[in-house]
Amino acid sequence: MNQSSTSAESVPSQKGKASHSASKTALAVGAIGIVFGDIGTSPLYAFRETFVGPHPLALDTAHVLGVISLIFWSMTLVVAIQYVTILMRADNKGQGGSLALVALISSQLNKTKYGWVALLLGVFATSLFYGDSMITPAISVLSAVEGLTVVDQGLQPFVIPIALALLVFLFVLQKRGTAKVGALFAPVMIVYFTVIASMGAWQIFNTPEILWALNPYHAVNFFILDGTLAFLALGSVVLAVTGSEALYSDMGHFGRGPMRLSWFGFVMPCLLLNYFGQGAMIIDLPAEEAAQAIQSPFFFLANESWRLPLVFLATVATFIASQAVISGAFSITHQAIQMGYIPRLSIRHTSETEGGQIYIPIVNWALMIAVIILVLTFQNSSNLASAYGIAVTGAVTIDTLLMAVLLIGVWKWKWWYAVPLVLVFLIVDGAYFAANLTKVPDGGWFPLMVGFIAFTLLTTWARGRRLLRDRMGEVTLPMSIFAKSAKNSATRVPGTAIFMASNNAGVPSALLHNIKHNKVLHERVVILTVQIADVPYIDPGERCEYYDLGDGFYRAVLHYGFMESTDVPAGLKQLEKCGGEFDMMQTSFFLSRQTLLASDKPGMPIWREKIFAWMLRNSATAMDFFNLPTNRVVELGSQVEI
């Protein structure tokens, strides 16, 4: 939002500034509830896992200071500098995330022979996100419910049933939308962050020597003392920055200014106070008590009488964090559909005012099944932690590579500025990713498997879609020739016929089949193409294009951004110049439905062709995707070899 450029002494300017400040503050508060839940619940397990994970560390001052120093500098470099300061500048008309970043630089990359590499990197980062969105609800809710065992060890048998009940309830809740529940998110998360910061601050007050961890010397000294263990510990330390990629992906909902205000002004200080407080507590406790407390240091920060309320608060916070990740999976799927990497799916809007609040049933239930399997298979949050980091570090490393392309290829930074900066982040992110590769046998295989399956499906659909269009284009009749021959060979009937076409050249197969079998043409025939741009939103004034082809034939194009819903009837209201307004009761929509036949033609291996054919058969109909009136649609089929 731009501030007024009028004189600072004028009253309207002062009101404008006050309004701008108020709106920015309101957005910053909202971001605390929606965006920062994932990274905000990391203190439940990140510090603990570095000491009791697959490669335990000694509970002495040097190791505690080393781990806390690593957490502090990781949060500073990866989250504060790389994502919040640099990558948030790389917005695609306000939108962020790997796909939005690829769309932003694609116009430059497509001109080079290596453009496809960056494109595939962005798709793979998106694929890894699906693995992350499965693990985050499982580990977050499970780690919070495990706090019950700190209150009473006898509650251990109830941990998994309670966690599963909460998770199932979370996914069932999705179809109702999050508008009403979302209003409670910010207050709850503000209370949560305030509580964990207060607990940490009290421990720091009692043991101020933990503040020496601000000195990076202690992180370096950790590697000097135990080089191998320090490297392996990075695989757990990185859990403190999980959710950093979500900050970039959710930028479009709140804007970079409010999110930076939330992060630097509230969230980051609260998190660091809690992490330093956990370290201070372990240093201060006797060895025997420290060994017990490190099993769940987050809950041991609270007095015994306050641990049960803290378990409840942490559970609600992880519920919110999981909700944000699931909503992110819906949003990234919607982007991928619009950009041609996923087939059409049934998408339901859960809010009449917020277009971004959507619900995708197949994604929701697939995530729920995966989460239930994860909880039942891994049994506790420590085991799940082994599977968690690799998806996050993989996505962060890919974002760093894309950032390098952005700095040099799009922003045209001098290489002596860009290369050293990128190398620093690659060394840090690469070290975290390499450390997490050691976890592959212990569970890290799961997000990688999910990522590779999703990557195969996404790239197969994109490739098959291009081949399908090419094959259909080979036999397409030019529209000018068809219009001249058809006007005298078919009976014209009242009304409007709209033939949906995947490209804006040639005659749609549905139109050819209609005149072949029915021998009629409507008075007004519109060939309509929906095109998705490489930007999130399209200016309403640029929504429509139309061309009068003569003899009652028109060609029209509706443009949408990859964050917008493709509501064709609404778009047609702006196309009244195509022979007058569109009366839905006098308008018929004709759709082409292709049946694929696998062939030996060069294009894709047979196994990928069969996958593409399966995806095409199970995709949502164009009628649902384009929001067409159900009683005004006619489908005409054809067979195509690819």
C-alpha cells in the first residue's frame, strides 16, 4: 500500500498514514496466527532432538552453548536474512513460494537452453512440500500430546489415540472452511508466543551465562570438540527453522511489510527466548535432573502445576500450525493446477469474501490417510523427527539455487555481489541437507519417496498435456476455412454455442463432431479459450479478448492468474461485445473429452503414457472446473494417440 504523497502538514495525509499504520499492524497480527504456527511450534522438539535423537550429545555447558548458538545463527541466516530479508523481495505481484518464483523468472529462463533446469527445480521443491505437509501435522500434534507424559507417566498409552482423534477432527473440519476458526488463531498464537517467551526469559534471568551462545565462537567450538557429532547434530538443529519456506509461500496473504514486522518485532524474539531458556535450564540443573528434563525440555520449563495447561496450549498451537500447512497444501495444489502441473480437481470455496480460502477434498483425505499412517508407523515425535528435516532442507536448498538465478538472471546483480552471497547460503543450506541425508534409513526416505512420486506425477501431467495439444493441433482445421464451408452446409438454430478450446488456434474437435453428427450450427458460435498467466492475478480490464470471425463466429479468450478461480460464466459477463450479452438459458457449452490410446510414437515412455491416461480419466470435469451450469453442458468424445 502506498502512502499519500501530499504534504505532511495536511490532515488527510496524517489520516492516511494512521490508516496505513493500523492496517499494517492488523495484518501483522493476523500473520502471527496463520503463518508462524509451523516454526512457532518447533521449540517442542528441536532442542530436544539434538541431544536425545539418533546421535546423542553430552549434557555439558560446551555442547549446550554450541547447540543454542547454532540455533540462533541458523534462525538469523536462513529465516531472517535469506527468506524474510531477501526472498520476500522476489514477489510475483505480491505472491511467493517456489512455483511463484519459477513463474517470476520463467520469462527470462525460457530464452535460455538451461531454463528447464530451474523449472524442474521449482517443481521438485513443490513436490517436497507435500511430504512436509504430511509430516508437520503428525509431529506437531504428537509432540504436544506427549506432554501429557510429563504431567503423568501413566498417560503414555493414551498419547497416540488422543493425537489420532485430534488429527482426524482437524481434517474433517477442513470442508467447513477456516474463516470463523481463523479469527481465533491470532489471539491464541499471541498468547502461546508470550507464554513460551516468558518461560524462557525466567530461565535466562536465573542463568544469564547462556547468553554467551550469541557469540558464533561457541558454534565453531562445537565443531572443534566433536566434528562428526556436530555435523550430525545439524540434522536436528534445522528443525528450529522448519516453516521458513512457509513464510515466503504465504507472503501473498499478508504482504512482506506486515510479515517482517511480525517476525522481527515479535515471533523471532519469543522463539529465541524460549530456546535460550531451554539451554539455560539444562545448564543449571544437576546432571541427573538434566538427563530427565532433556526428554521434554519445553514442558519442563513450566512449574509442575502449570504443565497441564501448557500441554493444552501447545496442543491448540500445533492444531493451528497443522491447519496452516494443510491450507498451504490446498493453495500450492491450486497454483499447480492453474500452471498445468496437476489435472483439474474438484475445488470448493469456503468463503464468499476470501478467494484464497479453498478446500480440495482429494488432497485433504490423502493427507489425512498419510498422517494416520505416519503416526501409527513412527509411534512418537522423536522417530518422526528423523523423517522431518530432509523435505524442509531440500526445499530450502532449491530455493537458494533459484535465488541465484533470480539475482543474476532477472535482477542483473553483478556476479561479485551475487556469487559470494549465494555461496554462503548454499554452504549453510547444503550442510543441513547433507546432515539430513544421514537420516534416510531412519525415516528420511518417506518425504523423499513422496517427493519423487509427486514430481513424477507433476512432470508426467505437464509433458502429456503438451503432447496431447501437439497431437490435436496436427489435425486441426483453420477456423477461417471451416467458417466459410460450414455456413452453407448446416442449419442455423437460435441461441449461443460456446465451444471450449485448449488453444486459440484452429477448430475445436467438439465443434467438428457436433456439425458432423448433428448437422446444425447455432446463430452465435463462440470458440472460448481460458489462458492462465504467469502472474497471480489479472487486471479485470485485461480479462477478455474477442475477435469477430464473421458469419456469427467469434473467438474469445479469458485470462486468469494462477491464484484465481476460473469462473467462466462470470467472465462471460465482460464479453457482451461477442454478439450481445450471454443468457445462460439460451447458451450451450460444448466440451471435448479425449480418450488416450498409448502408442509407440516418440514422446513419453509407455509407462508414463499410462499414468497420464489414468490422471486424465480421474481429473475433474471441465464443467466443474470452469463453474459451468450443469444443465447447459454437452460433452463430445474423441480418441487421441500420444
